[in-house]
Amino acid sequence: MSVDKATVAKIASLARIRVTDAEVEAMVPELNQILDWVEQLGEVDVTGVEPMTAVIPNTLRLRDDVVDADPLTGGGVRDKVLANAPAPEHGFFGVPKVIE
Amino acid sequence: MTELTELTVAAIRKGVAGGDFTAVEVAEAFNANVAAASQLNAFIVATPEKAIEAAQAVDAKRAKGEELGKMGGVPIGMKDLFATNGVQTTAASHMLEGFVPQYESTVSQKLWDAGAGMLGKLNLDQFAMGSSNETSYFGNVISPWRRKDGGNADLAPGGSSGGSSSAVSARLCPAATGTDTGGSIRQPAAFTGITGIKPTYGRCSRWGVVAFASSLDQAGPMARDVTDCAIMLEAMAGFDPKDSTSLDMPVPAWEAALNPDMKGKKVGIPREYRMDGMDPEILKSWDDGIAWLKDAGAEVVDISLPHTKFALPAYYIIAPAEASSNLARYDGVRYGLRDLPEGAGLQDMYAATRADGFGPEVKRRIMIGTYVLSAGFYDAYYNQAQKVRALIARDFEQAWSQCDVILAPTCPSAAFALGDKTSDPLSMYLNDVFAVPASLAGLPAMSVPAGLNSEGLPLGLQIIGKAFDEQGVLNAGLAIEQRAGFTAKPEKWW
């Protein structure tokens, strides 16, 4: 499988990365070179093999169902959460208008 | 007086505890080396005041007769992928330039709790994506090593932990943190003649580490020798409920149990790692390693890891796929860069922010990841890669019926010159061919210096162990270290 300019532009749009025509042009051969190379995985016989889901067997834990069970990941830290926001407003994240 | 910056972690800790010198003296000596090495560009931000502050705390504890901790009085470099409270954390990206975390990563907090101090935040490949430290927004890191041909070409310190490797080998810090997704601790360690270990996936908490590929990312120490790695790994590892993949297991006393006697141990030599056209000097260092481990009492056995050649292509589907998902968080809303063109809506803001904030290699990987996860391609690429990954893990599982550890080269070459591989992303990726299989299988793996090649550049040997058997890896590493007698260091030119 190989990608063309239209596909690369579509991928960029899905990835929410603005690209110029010249950038798309340059990315087509680069991505194709990499995709051609990963294509060799098709040679591997994977009959009956389950895709890996956990590299080291582990069970997902549940934390105690209490508020602020761990203060580091709990709530009540609005100022800290907003400290690095590019445009905080009135204690919220500011974004451009989304409703006409 | 002892040259303090030549001391290992173990020697610094002992000297501080014994009163031969103070922790503040040590911090001052390393601060001075950091300040004088701006040409290497190993640090994005130096924090001499943090190093001094931590050292004063250790000296005060000593005065009161208190325990100084596993890393008591040892100043270290912190890869700028670990969130540090109040100190800019960038992942070497424009996207996070100026980002000041309001919390501390678990691993860095553990190190400070163990008595270490921070010399600064170390440069790296942008979002840890790269093998030469040429993708940082803050400029290339230069290796302190040079070829002995007198050409003075700037060499790559490896990547992504290139600031860490450059700084440790240049004596700017006795040890540094690294992270390894597909070789990012081991390859830079090999390129710069130092030692680094990636523990079993889940040993070190990922909480507060800027995410690249979450099923692969694992932190580990980089230092000058095996003992120092054992000491520092003990301080970094441990269960963390804040990381859902953290291993709920006690941290073994790796340092105390170090033992270079390999009697009764079997060392596997994977025949698939002997590739066509391999550098004869790499092959020779591998043969040296085999001889050293035999000398240490080990039995050497040939093993097969049949899916080795598929590890790298599988990695370059899985890692970008995870990266495309992880890096979706950089949207210009909650933290980091925002680029809001005049009159733009939300979608335009996302696209403009991400176009400005990410470098070319990061964009390339996000694009590949987006493609392989997109409708219609998911099964052919991502699912197939995860099946191949299962087979690679099974290869190792089967090998453990024949051997206790595996010995292989860390990299297919010595350090290359900066700029050598930047025009061809694929040739850059191929540098991680020997490192990636252990990452995909989540296994502990370490690089130790084996010697210098004919150009005067260091070569590394890699030891891969069973899951949870960091001890076996460290012990084999120590056996090699004692026999390799590697004492070379870069001649100071910076």
C-alpha cells in the first residue's frame, strides 16, 4: 500500500496538523519509504496468534472509590491545573468561539 | 585533593557519608563543569541552586547523624522528559517551551527523597523521538567523544537520552536519568562509553514522564559503571498506584546482591543478531564479550530468536501509533503552545498549534501512527504488528529454556557524525535494530562499555535478561565490566 498527496493531506487533517502543499509533497516519498519497509510484516505467519495487549502480565487495579484517594491525582487543584493554560478565563480553559 | 567530578556515585556517597568532603563541595564541582560545557549543549536548563540546596540538606542531615539515603549527596542530571515541580519541562519541544509543571514525577521525587540533587534538565530528542539527539528544538547535543583521525567532526551522543549520555561521559554529572522506548538508554550509553539499564517494563513509574509510546516507555539510570546503575535503579524503581502498569512488587536489593561470578549461568548468543555486512569491529567486541563471560564461569549457548528481523518494522508501527494517540493532548487549550491565527476557529487553532509546536520527526511519527490506526488499515498494520510483537516475546520466552541471559551488541555501529543520517529517516531507525526486540518484549536490558574501536570510539555490549531479573543482567554486566577494563574517557576539548 502506498500513499499519494491526497492521502497525506487527509492524514494530516485527521492528525490536526496544518501542512503546506510543499510539505505534503515532501512527506509522500518519506512516508512511502517507511510504509514499504513495514510492509514486510505481512510475510509473518500469525495464524492463531493473539495480538499482544500487555507486555508484562498485570492486572488493572481499582483505587478506593473515595474523593481525593490520592491528593496528587485528586481534585481541588484548579489553579494548578490552569497554571500552564495559554488562555485561562474565569477559572476555565479559554477557547475560540465554537458556536456561531 | 580528589578530583570530585571523577568520582562514581558509590564513591561520592561514601565520601560524603564518611566526611571526606561535603555534598556541597561535590555539587559545586559538578555545577562548575556544567557551566563550562555549554558547547556540548547537554542541558536545556541548568539548576545549580537546586543542586546546592539538596546538598545542603544532605550535609545538615549528616551533621545531625541521620541516614543520608541511597543517593545521599549525589548530584544528577534529569532528562527533560520528567516533570519537575517549578522547573521548566519541555521534552525538548517548542510545544512545551515554558511549561512549568505543578507536580513532580514519581521517579524524580524518589531520587530527591533518596538524597540526590538536580544539576539541571538534560537535552534529548524531541518527545524522545530520535537516535542521535538531532531532533531537539533546543539544538543538537554534541558527544564529548571525537574520532582520533583529527577531523574533529561533531559526533552524535545517541538518542533519545543524548543529553544524559553526553553529560555523564563528559563528567558533567556522575549519573543521569534516561528513558528507553526502543533503545533510548542503551544506544546513547554505547555511543559514549557509559553504562545504562532499562529495567523490566513497569519497574519505574511512568507518572509524570512525558508520554511517547506508553506500552514501551520505561525509565532507567545512566552512569559510569554497573554498581552505580544498580544503586540508582534501586532509588528510581518501586510500585506506584498512580501508574496503572506499575509492577506491584518489592524492589530487590540489587546493589547488595551484585555478583560477577557466572558459574552455572548460561549465556545465549542469538544467531539472528549476526547480520550480513556487520561491522567486523562490532563482531570482534561481541566475541570479546563471549570470552569474558566464559572466563567468568558462564556456559555459552547458541540460541535462536527467529522473529528478530521483524522487530524494528513492528516497532515503527506500534510506537508511532501510540505516539499519535498520546500526543493528541497537545491541542493549545490546556497547556503548552497555542497558535491562534486571526479569526481562526477551534479546529484551525489545533492544526496551527500542532504545525508550529512539533518538529519534523514528531510530525512524521504522528502521521504514520494516524495512518496505521485509520479505518481500513488498522488490521493490516497495527493488529499485525501486535501479533508479531507477541511472537517476538514468545521467541524470548522459548530462549529462556536454554539460557539465563542473552549477550549481543548494543548497536550495529559506533557513534556516527551529526548530520550523517538526518536526510534518511529509515537509516536512522535501523540503528536501533538490536535494542528494539527487548523493548517490545518488556525485558530488562543493559549496555556496558566493551572497548574502543580503531577510530577511538566506544562500543557497547548489551545484556538482555528475563522479566524481573535485573539482577542477572547487572551481574553479567559486572562480569564484563571487570574484564573489559574500560577506563577510556573523552579528551576535553569543550
